[in-house]
Amino acid sequence: MTAIATASAPVRTRTGVSRRQWVGLLYVLPAVAFVVVFFVIPLCMTAWMSLNNWPLMGEHSFVGLDNYFAILRDTRFWNALKFTAYYTVIVTIAIFAVAFPLAIFIERPRPLTNLYRTAFFMPAVVGFASASLLWSWLLNVDSGLFSPAAFDLGLTEKKVNLLATFQPAFWSIIAMVVWKVAGFTMIILMTGLQSIPQDLQEAAVIDGAGPFARFRAITLPLMRRTLALALILSVAGSILAFDQFYIILRGGPRNQTLTAVYWIFNQSFVSFKLGYGAALSMVLLLILVALSLIQLWLLRKPEGLD
């Protein structure tokens, strides 16, 4: 019996690792290599650059934490961070306000459901740069669509430049981002809705629970993980917003729509202060990590809820 048991046991090397475990390591090796090459190494390089005065041309010199101390005095960066936070809150609320009703609408099979799903999701496949170029044309005061159409329909006395002042420009960007992203968030929320057991909903209906009570007591608690994923993706994408503000507004009007990433780009590739730009990037990374951890904690699964 001992010989049989020994023969059936996994073959192990001197270090105690079985052949199957080595095979598993080989399978994950490409993914590990990808993460190391495209995330870990660039992150370490960025951290090292942030400790140096690193011009685009010429030799770099070690300055320690001077770049980080300079951030404390950079009022333009803190203003950009405030605007980014304001934009993130507004656009996240707007995206969920559109995506959640759409997810509820397309969750269950009905006539033309697949057509609706495809139509709502289509803008998500368009790149942000392409979408920004499209909306840049749509918002053009002379050759675009919105302003000339409003003037031709008699809704305005003259063609209005929607990008000339902060409020119309800001809400135009919000509309573009919601059009672009809501379909993607809708699909994530739809998968969460479809994972809820139908028996729970039917039992709640039998017990006399209304739609709002079922949504509050069943839907939301069972969608915590899905909501956490959608919220983290939305917040992270909003904090890293760049394309739409660069292509459509160029930071205008009067630098009122400078985002944090836009300012990092400006310092790194316009002013050629790569070390300072790296320090700004590290600060923004820490902010993103902290916000993601807070969101995961707030949307954690309650104890006892399977």
C-alpha cells in the first residue's frame, strides 16, 4: 500500500514543488512578464525620475524630494486637481443616472432587446480621441451641428459658441463623456442585475414588496461588487481625463478646464520638466489608489450576505 501511495503522489523536485505547479507557473508567466514590463518597470522608472531634475535633453541630476516640495507650492496643479475632483463627481453621477435605467431596460428579453443593447453600447467602441474629434466638430459654432441647428430652428437669436464660456463648455464635455461611456457602464450593471436570483424577486413580490422596496432591499445589496467595479472604473477614468479636454477645449476657456493629467502633460512635454512631471504622476497615482481603496471599503460585502 505504501508503494502504491508513493507512486500515485505528484512528482516533486528537491524544493518540494510539484510538476503540476511548475506547469501552472509557466501558464501565468506571460501575464507576469506583461505586468512587470509594462507596469512594474515603468513605475519604478517614474519613481526614480521623480527624485531627479530630468530635462528632456542633457544629463539628469539627483534632487531628492525637491520635486515633491515644489508640488506643495504649485497652485496651478492644486486648482487642476480641484477641477478634476469636481468633474469626477459630476460625470460619475451623470453616467450612473443614465446607465442604470438603461441596464434595467435591457436586462430582460423583449422585442428588439439585442438591437437596443447594440445601439446603446456602440459609442463605447469609439476611442476617446476619435469621439473628442467628432464632438469638436459638432460643437463648432460655424460648421458644427448643435449651434447652427439651434439658430436655424429659431431657438437662439444667433449662433452661440458653446465653448467660449466655462458652463456651456463644461456641460458639453459631460454630455460627450456620458454618450461615450454610459453604454459600457450599462453592460457592467446589466451583468450584475442578471446575476440576482429571480426567486428572491418573486418571493418579494409575493410578500407585497413594491419596485422601490425590492430595489433597495434586494437589488442594491446583491450588486455591491458590480457597483464597486463600475464605480472604480468610472472614477479612475474621470480622474485620468485628458483627451476630451485637450482636443476640444485645450484647457480653455481661460485655463478653467485644466485637469490633473493635462497639467502633468504640460509640465512633462511642453515645459520639458520630466522629473517634476514624474513627481506629479506619483502623487496622482497615490490619490487613485487611496480613492479605490475607500470605494472598495464603502462597497464591501456585508457580513452574512452570500
